[in-house]
Amino acid sequence: AYDGHASIQEKRGRRSLFYELDVMLDWVAESRRGDDAKMQGKLRLYNVAQDTTYEPGGDPDKCYMYSLGMRPATSAFERAVAENAEELFHVVCERVGVNVISQLVLK
């Protein structure tokens, strides 16, 4: 699910794009070792706007933010997933930038 707002304002013959996005995704991680291990959770990407950027570790007032939700890890597989779950942020930011923001700018 996502919530987004976009508007274009024109002033003195110049157009400006204003937007804000908040994205909530469900995710599932499955083991490739054939042991049926699985873990799931949620990722929220927010603070995505015309005046913020994708910059991991950057200023929270100027960069995209995210939060991850998952149950506490109880197995080695789940601990490995939890330790690497931040990678989801990078993948989602890339997709939002390419598939959503670039389309807004083109219109």
C-alpha cells in the first residue's frame, strides 16, 4: 500500500513539482537450503518528497527514512535475515526512484 500526493504549481512561467510518498510493503524471505525456513515482515518507506533524497545514513530531515517490522529472530536463518534486512531499503528506494519519481517528473 502507498499514500502519495503530487501537485504542479506554476509561477512566472516556471513549473514546480511537489510530491510526498509513504510506502508500506509486506516482504517474505525464504531459505534456499531446502529446509522450508521462512520469515516475513513489513517495510515502511517514508519522507520521500521533492526536497529529500536517497542517502543512506544521511540527515533525517533531508533523506528518505524507513522502518522494518518483523518478529524476533529465533533461528540462525531468521537472525541472518534480520541482520541483512536493511538491503530491502536500498532495493525499494531504487524502485521508487525509477518507477515512481521519474514518472512524476516526466509528466
